[in-house]
Amino acid sequence: MTSPLQSRHIATIGYAARFWDVYVELEEDPQRQPTGRARLSFSPAGAKSPADTLRTSMIILEATSHAAVAKARTFDERQLVALLRSCLPGDQQP
């Protein structure tokens, strides 16, 4: 069973002639204490379907969800673009 995610917008970046909204998605597991596990998701501007959203694996591991969001906000645009590129299928690479 997949845990529900709580999402927070952290940035908008440009890549490959498109704008991407970047969100930090916090894992929430009702059977455990609140965790600081999170991943980033990238949603292209004008997306017509939630299926267009790309996601990293759980790459942020902090003691609390607040700390996880704070960590996600420390990524600069260059790092966010690199993470987005790592999520793109090979045929969508410029």
C-alpha cells in the first residue's frame, strides 16, 4: 500500500524551453511517527494530465517533515534542473 503524500510548491524552473513547477512531496505514514522522508516532483506548465508529473525517489531523509521541506528549499536551480533531467525519459532529453 502506498502512503499518501503531502505536496508543497518550492520553486519554478526553466528547462528545455518549458517551465516546471517543483514540489516537495512529504511521505505520511499513519502507522509511524511523522517522518522527514520526501521526494521532489516536477510538473510541466500547462500539463494536461497528472501523468505528466515526474518524480524522484525518496531522496530527502530528515528527522521531521519541517526539516525535509527546509532541505528541499536549499536546492538551487542548477541542482533542481539536474534532478529533473534524471527523471526525464531518454527520448525527452534535449
